[in-house]
Amino acid sequence: MLALGLSTLRWRPRDLWAATPREIAAAAGLRAGPGAALDRAAFDQLLLAYPDPEIPR
């Protein structure tokens, strides 16, 4: 992963460490397998199950 991020992709170390595995795979041109993406219904279920906390203003 380090060689891919630092040498092949030529990312700065801070950018590599901040990236998710999915972001690194996408930058490397790797594709997710079938069914990897959520459909809208599954996404809505996740939003209901894990709502963002209210931030006081």
C-alpha cells in the first residue's frame, strides 16, 4: 500500500495516511465487485440507523 501510494500514485505521505482504502483503490484504477455500491433504499436505512448528531450553534 505504501509503495502504491507513495511511488505509483505519487501522493504526499499525509494524503496517503488520510485516504480510505476505497479512495486508494479508486485512484489506482481498481474497481469494486458487483453489489459493492449501496442503492438508495439501503442508504436511507443507514441514515435512519446512524443519524448525524445535532451540532449546537
